[in-house]
Amino acid sequence: MTDNKIGIIYDEIFALKHAPPYPKPTFIAFEHPNRIRVMLEALKREQIFKNQRILKISPPRIEDNILELAHSKFHIDAIRRISEGGGGIIDDEVFVAPDTFEVSKMAVSGAITAVEKVVSREIDQSIALIRPPGHHAFRNKSSGLCIFNNIALSILYLRQQRNFSGKIAILDIDDHFGDGLAHYFYEDPSVLYISIHEYDFSQVDVGFINELGAGDGIGTNINVPVPEGISTDEFLELIDFVEPILREYAPSMLIIATGFDTYFADPIGNGHLTSEAFFDFSKKIMNIADQLCEGKIAFILEGGYSIIGLQYCILGLIKGLLNESYSSPSFEYLRRNEQSNFNNLEKIKKALIQMIKPYWNCF
């Protein structure tokens, strides 16, 4: 698709508010307004917004009751009251600032706008530059820097408010397993969830290959845990690995939970990807989507915390969607030597194939 229209959904609020309570380099301090600021500056610097195929879209304000599609009133009220009371630390990995409730609602709106505009064919692809992220949030709690589950809410909004009945495939490429997002659709065959994530099972007890879904949704939750240090070539090979599953599922649209924390300089992730990986990925996933669902893709930002790297990751992604040329900055080639994970990846793929063969004809 060479004449595709791409909507970039953002609001300045994401680059200004919901700042961590202190600047020292703790885990929660990396989820900072500067994440969005550096990406927007890069898009302006490279004159991306002057491209006639790029549309700037502002998400509208939404009512609190939209949040109830995926979250309990208790959880919603708790975040609102903590925000109104001045904020605080509510978990080792979650902070609430005085403006967090306002910003988090807008992030939900950004995700909803991203999928709604694509489904309605107002645009062909969308990129939601939103924060805080969402794929670790559960119905009754925030977790892992996430307040509300943006992607889950966007899908449930389509289902319940727009009567969308098509199948949706989520491909989660964040470095960390989207435990909250997987939980929402674990028994739902109308949503395929595929997660390619770094395995850190010494820290958590989810994200294993044997978590296949349940009930009517058995076989539609597919986890691809990978060792730390995954390279660009290995990452793209894994996209090729899950492509037959996407083709057999034949979704009406794709949602990419877009985490840039597999970038080699990310302070939280442990991947070895360069920004060129996201350029190659966007071209590859566009080709798949063109054949499966008329190119309908919503990229919704999740993680990614390298202030240096985010600007190049987003440029690579967009250049790939535009089918334009892109070259990584020279400093990315000075990174440490990569150790091949080939043998480990082959073992993981073989084991996963044995797990999912009963549910998929492509293996």
C-alpha cells in the first residue's frame, strides 16, 4: 500500500503531565513525559507532519463510565481520589501524580481513537503516542507503570459501543509480557493475543508457553518467551514464526502493542534491537496486514524508556509504514557484541509448536 493514510494520535498532555514524583533513577522515574516529548520533537525535526499521508489527530475527552468497560468502579475511584489528594506511590512499580487520572483517561481515549479511526477506514493505520502504558493493568489494579488497560478498553469499546464483531489479533512486542492484556481475553476466541517477550521467570510466574487460553479461547493466547539480548535478526525471525498463525486466524484488524523497550539502550529492557529493527518490522507487518485485513493496523504505545533511542525507534517505524528509506544513526553500530540466541530460540519454537499444534493447522 503506497498511498496509505497514517494517523498519529497524541495530545500535548502526554509530554507535559503525569511526571514521576522524583527524578532520581528509580524504576518508576523512567515513565516520564520526556518519552513523548522526544518522539514529537523528532517527528517535527524530520518534517513527518508535513507529509500529506500523515494526519495529526487529537483524542477527545471521554467520560469516566467508559473506563468501566474494563475496570471496576473501586479501581477507577481509587485512582481518581489518589490523584485529587496529591498523588502517591501505590505499588513498587506504579506512581500516581496529581494529574494522573486526567492523563490516564486521555491515554484510553487515544487508544480508542486509534482503533476506531482504522475500523471506520478514516485512516489506514494509526499510531497512538500515549502514556501511561496499559498492558500490565488489570480490572482491579494498576501494575508495572500502567494505570488503565488502554488496549483492552479500546477493544471492549469497539465491541460494546460500536457493535464491532470482527476478529482482532494483538501482537505484543513490548520487552515485558502483557499480563494484564492477556488476562482480559484469555477465554475470548474473537481476540488472538500473541506476545513476544523477554522471559524473566525468576521474577514473575506468568508468560510461559503453556498458557494457551481457556474455555472457548483455548489456543488463542500464544506466548513466545525469548532470552535477554535478542538481536534484530532474531526478532524479525520470530515475526516470521508467528506469521502463519496470523494468516490462519485471518483477523479483521491488527493491534500492535508497541513497546520500544527491546532497544539496546533501554534502561528497563534487555534486548539488543536497533531502531532499524522497528523499520523492518513495520514493513513486514504492513505486508501481512495488506493481505489479511486491508492494511488495518493500530500501533499503540506501551513501553520504551530510552530518551536517546525513542526518537529513532518511532522514526524507523513510521518510515517503514511510509515505505521510505531509513538508516540507523551511526552510534547504534557501536553497541556491544551480540551473543547469538539461535539454539535457545530453536528450542523455544519447537516446544511451542508442540503446545499449539492441536489448535492450529499451520504447524
